[in-house]
Amino acid sequence: MANHDSSKKRIRQTATRRLRNRYYAKTARNAVRNLRKMTDKAAAEARYSEVRPPCLQKDHLQEQGFQPEEQAGKAHCQTLSVISQRS
């Protein structure tokens, strides 16, 4: 397979990055999904302060090129609109 030290190192780094990026993407998806399930507006607004860092993770994923820009922006907009529509 890989015969040179540089290609072996690249393979190791790629595997590490892939696992790290999968964790951040999964965490962000789950946090936003749980927030959108909430029915109480006050609870959802309180929870949004906790969910804000995962939303920023989505921005980070978009900046690194792991997620399309439109998808990250759409997630922000939809999350805020869901919170504002709660009663």
C-alpha cells in the first residue's frame, strides 16, 4: 500500500481527522434535532444557549469545507424560526 513515510503519515492524519469531523458533525446534528423537538418556547430559548456552540461547530465545518455553506446557513435560520414559532 503506502511505501513512503510521508504517505503513511498522510493516511494516519486523514483517519484521525475523519473521526474528529464525524464527532463534531454528529454532535451538532443531534443538538439541533433535540432543540427542534422541544415544544415550550421558554425551554427552547434556554436550551438554545447550550445549542449555540454546536451551531458554531456547523459554521466551523462549513469553513473547513466539510459542509456546504448553504446547509450551515439554512440550519441556523430554521433553528431560530422554530424557536420563534413556539408558544
